[in-house]
Amino acid sequence: MTTDFESRSADWLEVDTALARVMSAAAPLASERLPLLECLGRSLAEEVVAEATLPPWTNSAMDGYAVHAEDVRNAGAATPVTLRVVSCVRAGDGPGRSIGAGEAARIMTGAPIPPGADSVVRVEDTDREREDGLVRVLDGRDAGHNLRPAGQDMRLGERLLSRGHSITPGTIGVLAAAGRATVAVHRRPSAAILTTGDELRGPERFDDVRAGAGVPNSNGPMLAAMVAAAGAEAVSVGNAADDREDLRARLEDARDSDVLITVGGASMGEADLVKRVLDEMGYRPDFWRVRMRPGSPFGFGWLPRGGRLQPTFTLPGNPTSAFVTFEVFARPFLRRIAGYERTQRPRVVCRAAEVIRAPAALSYFLRVALEGDGPDMRARLTGPQGSGLVSGLARAGGLAVIPEHLAEVEVGGEVLVMLIGEA
């Protein structure tokens, strides 16, 4: 039986065109309300405003003495100024009595500034009240300083966070300061990962790899980790044999996931059954093949699942091809449906530490290690760039993006790098 796949011609889209097609199909998932400490890593589904002014009053940035600036401005070791200590204010106290000329209040960090005071002299610039009830100021450098104004952090009604903000530990602190016990966040998307191929072996059958009778299934664990790092939930439906019925059964196991990611069987080989079985299940392709290397057999489309269409990414089976096409296309899509405002990896301009070649008229995404920092950062290839090689991925701090029109970057030439991992 001839399937649509076998008669379908390649689209050969440019990378930017293909990405735009993928992203035009992405919309944030519904929201849910979770306890604050369960929100880490999610994206905000609501705007957050300040529920109070913080700090509520001007307070001290130092342990020391609240004073009048004019009283201490000219103080020095040879010309100390003696002030009468009339009160002590601790964090959590009220501001206490007003401070007049020639007076001071002992004050702790975070305590409210008493009326009349406009400076805090740090305690090490005093004699620490060597004489009971009096303090000698030995340096006037703090005149007019060490005050934290009311509302410096946030003001009542001020917008603190926008929808789509990624919730980090710092964000948790802001949400707690805004009085939030629960937060509306976007639902975490699920992505089913299906690897394919009779030749693939997991750790339990690694003796076959040692004997040359199989290859490691590195794609399954790698992509599961990439899905999780993108803020989604990885759902493994295992590795399908090169068999239509096994493949169909595993595709059925993936029906409830928000996204389907297949790996391998995406080209035109006799045993490349993925697209053939997808066609039999009513698959609606958006495009197939992109003008890039590695990863040109990448495709995107929709698989009918009852009353909905499941976004489906068909990744090539070579490990680096799968890695690159996930980074370029699937990761931004998952980020968008997870509600994140920022979907793309940051990109920086580096200098080439060696000659970088792109011999074909395609966009290249080459694994590079990054050396140095800032404007002096340099990009060096991690080694051979074959799409079937996996070891260089562990050394890669980024992917050097070489556009179609550029055949070579000279040593010291500018190269755009998409940062990945911890880079």
C-alpha cells in the first residue's frame, strides 16, 4: 500500500520559516492555582501587584545611631561630636520619640527611623557610648546616609510581575512579599517521547552494544531530560520495534499527552515506518524537511486524537540531529504552551577560536565549547561534528549558528552562538 508519505515531496523550509510555522500553532495551556512552594519552575498565569508598601516606613540600613546630619557633618577623630542618647529602636519597634538637635537614638538594622532623624552613623564610627548616655561620633561620612526609604522595594498597587514570568527562587521571595499563599500558574505540558528502531538497546541489554549487535538508546533519556529542562513533563512510551503494530500501539499509548515527539524513522528508508504509520492514523503534516544541518529530516504536523489534534514533532534518529531539532523547534513550542514569556535560548556573538566551515548551502548548528568571558568569549568546535556522534554534546556550551549564505568563519571572526545547558 502506498501512503501519502511515500508520495510527499520535501518542503525544504528555511529554519526561520519552519520555526515561525511551529510557533504559530502554540498557545499557552490553561492555568491552575497552586500553593506558593509548588510553583517553582512554572510560569505565571496572572499579573501580580503589591498588596502593601514595603518597607512601610523609612528604616535603618545599619546598626548605629540615628542623628541629625548637621550635628555630625564635621565630626572627625580630632573633632568628635558628642550627642545625648535618648532612646533605643530595634527592628519591630515603633519609631519612638522624636530626635532633637544634639540628640541620638541607638538603632538596629531594619528599625524605623525616629522622627527628626535624617542619618544613621554606623556604630564603628562612634565610641559605642563609652560614657553612659552619651555617644561620641568620630567620623561624619554618614551624614545624610544609611536610610532605606519607605516604598523603596514596592508600593501598594504597583505591578511586580507580569504573566509569563518564569518562577525562580527569587520570584518566590517576591510572591511571598506580596502576601501570596497560592499563585495562578500555567499547567505543565506533557510530551510523550517515542524512540524507534530494532537496533536500539537500553542499559539492560548493553552487552549487545559491547558485542557490536546493537547501539545505545541515548535519545530516549536525553530527550526526556530536555523536555524536563524546558519546563514540561516527559512521558516515555518506550522504544518501538521496526514493526507497524508495535509502533501503532505505542503511538496509541501517547494519545493523552499534550505533545508527541517521535525519534527516528523520519526519512525515506525502507524501515522508516514512523511517518507511514502516522499517515495511516490520519496524520496531518504541516511541513517535512528543513534547510539545516544536522536535522534536515525534521517534520511537524498534527495527529487526530478524537476531538483534538495533537502537535507532533518527528525528529531524526541521529543523536545530534535529535538534540538540535529539539532545541531549535520543540523546546520553544513547549515553552510557549507552558506559558513562558521567554521561549528562545539567549544568543551571544563570540569570536571563532578556529576556522568553522559550513560547506553546504544550509543553516548549520555546530556544537561549540565556550572559552573566556564577555566580549572576549571564543567558540571552539567540540570535535567532529557528525550527526551520529553524541560525546561532543556534553562539552558543548552552545550551538554556533552559521547562516546559509556563509561558507566559512575565519579565526577571530564573529559567530553567533545559541547558549545551551548551563552556559
